[in-house]
Amino acid sequence: MKTTLTTSSPVLYDQDFNLWVNSTIELLQQKRFDELDIKNLIAEIASMGNNDKKSVKSNLRILLMHLLKWQYQPDKRTNSWRTTIKEHRNRLEDDFADSPSLKNYFLEVFNECYQKARDLASSETGLSLGVFPAECPFDIDMVMKSDFFPD
């Protein structure tokens, strides 16, 4: 059953977010732009882009951390690590398929993510941070290659 909504107000946004979303969609479909809660609509659209970027960073950090663990703890390799590597590659590929421009962001944050992955790998493995190279030992293409697992 379709609800007839009259406004997309800041009050509605604070009181019932789902109803606010549905109201905003209906107002947009009806081209009733003067009734839109523009401030919160802009904030939500900006948030969507930020969430996509956070996803790229998170998946890249986890991927790089597991590649480091794979390389520097060969005696502890498990199928779980292999699956995690594959899963986070898949997530990144999905992000790039949905929004190809995120590949540029991936390139921008690659070194930053490597430094954080290096720290995470040290923390998780108990190995000294100095064990892991200061510069990423894997090039970007290798990191995303589906069958790449470092020796």
C-alpha cells in the first residue's frame, strides 16, 4: 500500500529516518522539490560516498594485512587466510564494478592502507613492525590478482 506523504522535514528525519527516506523518494518522484529536506538529503548523499570510500579502505587494509601474514608466517597459513584474501579482493572488485571511480581512490589510499595493514599484521602476529617492509612489497596489480599469494 502506497502512503501519501506531504513533506520530508528535518523533524521527520530525526524522528523516523525510514519514513523520511520514503517521503523523500515520493517527493522526488512527484517532482515536489520545494517540499524536500535539502540539507539532510545532501548529507545522506555525501554519506553514501563516504561509506563507499570507507569500504575500500577497510577491505584493502584487511587484504594487505593477510597478504603480509601469508608471506611472513608461511608455517601458519590456513584456508581461512586464503578465503579472507579472496573475499576482500572480491569485495573490492564489487566496489569497483558498482563505482569504477573508486579505483582511483584505491590508488590514492594504497600506501596509507599498507602502513596500517603493516601495523595490524605486527599486532596480530606478534612479529616486530620492523619485520614487515616499510614499503609495500606487492605491486597494486599483484594485490588484486585473484591467484596471487606471496611466497
